[in-house]
Amino acid sequence: MELFSPTHLLLIFGIALLLFGPSKFAALGKGLGEGIRNFKSEMKKDGGEEQKKS
């Protein structure tokens, strides 16, 4: 028995959707996507600076 089987994840997602509503999930997804993009762009900038220093 797995800790997080697909059935468990769907059940958790469904309960969260009922509690918070679809608009909160849209905002959460948008914020998460922006955070990941910003993180990747900063990592690329830092990586370029590190290569120039050495």
C-alpha cells in the first residue's frame, strides 16, 4: 500500500477544491508558475556570474 496513491491524491485535491474554490486554485497556480519562472531566471543569472568570476 502506497502512501500517496493516485486515488488518495484525487481525494485530497477534491476536498481542497471544495474548501477553497476554483478561484483560489487559479491564483495559487499562477503564483507557483511565476515563482518557478523567477527562480529559474535567477539561477541562470547567478550561474553566468559564477562562470565569469572563475
